[in-house]
Amino acid sequence: MMQDKENVAIVIATHNNAKTIAKALNSVTIGIRPANQVVVGDNDSQDGTYDVLCKLLKAEPVTIGDKVGLPPEFSGELNGVPVRIFRKRLSTIGHTLNAALQAEWQGVTMFGFMDPESWYTPDKIAQTIGVFQVNPSIACVVSDCDNHHPDGRTERIFHQSFDMQRFLANYSYDRNFLIRPQVFPKLKSGFNEQMPIRDDYDLLLRLSEIGLIYHIPAPLHHNTVTPIDDAARQLIDQCEDAARKSAVQRRGKQNE
């Protein structure tokens, strides 16, 4: 296992991810350099996602009033790594991530965010730590990835080195990135809770305005690709466009 002085916390928001969350959690609690702690906020899943989380952590049912059910929050361990879970009423993923970020973190030096339908490679955290240690001015680290399609096909996604204008024109990354916690006071807020999707794009655009985003040219995580319908694609396009417009407005004010 890699030795360093970093304290890495992984934050995940789930919503109907019962089929993939175990693989996601195992990927960040084992490997060359596992996380130091993990928090998972469940956004009112209806497919048994929270049941899977409780089973992984061996959480027992509790009695609240005259009802017996799973605990609304629980702390346990998975592969020796502390993991905290909680469930909440349905809202946006951004709201759930912000709720997780408000947990009582102990000495965190790096936050990693993870899509619950993805999984990290064993060296993703280790390689990210190496980048942060070389250049303290870096605010965020992203990477290439492998996309796994429903037909069994694996597609390797290569990105060009980060360029602000290119990023403003097209969101090519995803929710699997790591940042330094010092960026939050400069951002003055976390994820945009008003956005139903692409709150990660909005956050990365704002991050790019206060620090460097570094791209590691290696596939350091895997994504499960799920089909999306026309309505979902339209919503994605609308949210990406809103994030771009906000970024352009901020840059205009900075140049006044």
C-alpha cells in the first residue's frame, strides 16, 4: 500500500444505483492507495440502494417510534476504511453532495467525487496525490476513462490537456475528479443545488477560474454507460448551456 500524509475523503451521492454502488465503494476502499474515509448520501432511492449500503456496512434495523427499519444514517467500515451513509428526501444530486460535504470531516486534505455508476482504478488516488504534491497551485485533477456500453463494448476516452476555451465549449469530463478542500472558501459555495444535472460541470467551470485543472492522460476510472432518451438529452443540453452562460457572465464581470 502506498504511504503518504494525505487524508483522502471520497464523496458519493446515490439515486437508484443498487446494481453498481458495491463495485464503486470497493474500488475506493481497496487498491494501491485506498481512501481514508468515504461518505455516501442516498437521494431517496427506490430500488434498494440504501439496503445495499446497509448490508455492506452490516447495519442492523433500528426502532424509531413504533416502526422498525434501516437506520437513517450509519457509520461502519468496508475493507477497513471508515464509511458513513445517510439517506434523505429526494432533491438534486448537488444538494445531496453538499449535505455530505457538511459532515464532520477529520483532517481531510483531498476530496474525491465519484459517480455511483463508476469505479476507480487501483491507482487513481495514488496518481492524483502525486500530481497535487508536485504542483500546489493545482485545484483539481481529472483523467481519461473507459466507458462500458450496454452491448459489452469498452470505449477508451482520451482527453486533450485542459484548455479553458475548449472546456467552455464542450463538457468532456464527468463526476470522477479530486480537489483540494482549500478551494471551497474561494468558490463561496459547493455544488449548484438548483441544477438537476451537470452540477459537476458548473463546479469545474468555477474551479477553473480560481486554480489549475490538471488532466492525467491515463484511464483512471471506469464508467457504466446507460441509454438516455430525448427528454434526458434535452435536459443535459439545457443545463450545460446554463453553466456556460453563467461562466461567461462571471468572466465578463472579472474583466470590467
